[in-house]
Amino acid sequence: MSLAGGRNWRTVAALLALSLAVIPLSLALGNIRVDYTLVTVAAGGAVLGIVCGVLGSFAVLRQQSLLGDALSHAALPGVALAFLLAGRELGWLLLGAGIASWLGVLLINSLVRRTRLKQDAAMGVVLAAFFALGITLLTYIQSRNDASQAGLDQFIFGQAAAIRRQDVVLISALGLAAFLVLIALWKEFKLITFDPAFAQANGFPLRLLDVTLSTLIVIAIVLGLQLAGVVLMVGLLIAPAVAARQWTRQLDQMLVLAGIFGGLAGAGGAIFSGLQQGLPTGPLIIVVAVAIVALSIALAPERGLLWRAWRQRRDRQRFAAQQVLQDIHRHATQHQDPRYPAPGGMLVALRGPLARPALRQLQREGLLQAGADDDWTLSERGLERAQAAARNQLLWERYRQFGEELGLPAVTVDPQQPIDRLLPAAALARLETLD
């Protein structure tokens, strides 16, 4: 395992520990009463969040984030038709939703394959058509004098309070089955996610694998309809994966993190809904998921906005320190005395407000010595560093002018990089002999 990979797994473990600590802390701080309903809804939300986070990662990586939205909306007419045919039984309603969503997958793939529509346009067409049909059927059902249709429209926004223990067991069982399929086809799914052209060229059944992966996403969507509804379901499918993508570049780590974030969002939304009577669980789950995305975008190492701002500031300070060091060395060279001091005011005039922090940094590193009158002198180490930087810059300039003429190896010109790490000793010797 690489050092970077080891650091990432430690980050994953730390985030898991933090997520596990957040739930009991929230219960204690919010003085929330734990009862059967809260435990059931939180467990269902956590399991559903894990399933959606893992499977939704493939939709995000394949740039099919709209797929979850299209398929969740496509489920609505399936719910309505299942009610008309089989009544209010939840199992039949979810089966109808699954069939409708799966037909939506086939229709999207068919439109992309047989027409000139791009995938996003095909998803938009399917989303609008199926959702409009679903609303029409729900309106027709509600106009009938049938008491059993009461609450059927809750599938639009979800009704988490209606989740029972057997529903949690069903979500867990189907989620486990989806994970087993994912493990069995791990290499194939990974290949069609990152290089579908290579997979097709090597004889992999690309269409079958694509439909299989989409079917797993359909399962996740159907399982979440009662909790989040067709409108908000895409948030639970996409948000954990988007958050996880900020923390790692490895697929396996991303899936684990997406599962952690999804589980935290599902359980956290349920817990927060217990703060006050009447707070909707489904929307709160999405609020928590989006909050996790916002924190990840801000705080994640390497990709986070705060990390990037800090790194840019550090790089500017480092570059300013290099420039100030070279300015002092040039000033001393012009006076033919390597210890000749440079006035601080002159350096500020040359480099602006970054000069003072650069001088303090160089002093802390032992490269400069401060005089009594705001004069700055190179130390022994500073002189060596400045001479090496001047030599490096001179060799880069000579390489840029004469490298092709001398037949030297082709490298990317970057004066910030030590040239002796990129060119062999013989090439450096030829550059140093030039006048």
C-alpha cells in the first residue's frame, strides 16, 4: 500500500469514528427521547443511506447524476398503477415502482442508442414524461371515493414515520443482495465506469453490465421512496458520493466513505426530526446530506476550498521568500560583497506587502540575519541557498535557449524545479561550459 493510500485509509477511519460519535452526541445535546419509532426510522435511514451512498457513487463517477432523479420520478406512475391493480399493500407498490424505474432505464438507453439525443437530454425527457404521467394517475386516484388511497401522495415527498421494523429488514436484505452483486462484478463495474471503450473493445458485455448497474441503482431508489420520496430521493443517492469524492481519489475508499456519509445523513436526519414534533424526516435527511457535502467541499484535504486557499497562500509566501532571497543576493553581488546588507525598505518596494512575511520566514529558517537598521544580510546557509538558486535559474535560461541546439533531453521548463533532478550530469556540464 502506498503512503498516500495509507493516509487516506486513516482519514476514512477517522471520519467513521467521528460519524459514530456524532449520533449519541446529538441525542444528548438535543435531549431527544429515544423510542421505538425513532430507532426504527433512524435504522432504516442509516441502512438506506449506506446503500444509496455506495451505489450512487457509480452514478456520480459515470456523470449520470441526473439518472437518479429520472428514475426516482419514473417510479411514480408505477406506484399509481400498482395501487390501481393491487391496492394499498406496500410490497406491490414498491414492485410497481421498481418495474416503472427499470422501464425508465431501458427507455433512456434506447433513446441514447437509437436517436441523436445525448444522455442528459434522454434522462430529462424520461423524467418529465414519467412524472407527469404519475401526477395524472395520482390525481385520478384521489378523485375516486376510495379511502384506501389516503396518503398515497406521500410517495412524492416520503413518509418516514410509516416505516416499520419489517421494512428495515427488507431494505437491509435487498441492500445486502445489491452489495453481493457489486462485489461479484467489481472489476467489470470498475472498468465500465472509468474506461467503457476499453471494456467494449475487450469483449465485455457493456450493455448488459450497464443495465445491471442501473438496476442496482433502481433498487436503491425503490427502497428509499417511502423514506425520502421521488422528489428528494436523488439527494440521498448523489450527495454522499459527491462528499466522498472530495476526500479521496480511490474507488474503494470513495465507496466506503459514501456509505459512511449516507448512513450518517440517514440516521442524523431521523434524529434531528425528533427535536420537535412535526419536523419532516425525509427533507431533514437531505439537509444533513447537503451539509456533509458543504463541509467536505470546504474542509477535505487537497480538494477542499480552505485547504486550497491555505496551499495557495503557502505557495505565494514560499515564492515570495525565494524572490526576496535572490533580491538580497543580487544586491550583495552588485556591491561585490556577499555579506553586503540589503535595506528592508528597498525589498518592500520591490516585492510589496509579501516582503515582510518573507523576511521573517527566511530569518526563522536561518537564511537571513537582521541588522539594527532594518538591514538584512545573508547567512552562510542563505548564501549557499541563493547561489544554488542563481545557478539553477541560469542553467534553465541556457537550456531554454540552447537545449534543442545541443541535443539535450527534452524536459518541461520549470525554473522552480532543480534542473539537476531532471537532466543528467553530462547535459548539465555542457550547459555550464556555455558563455
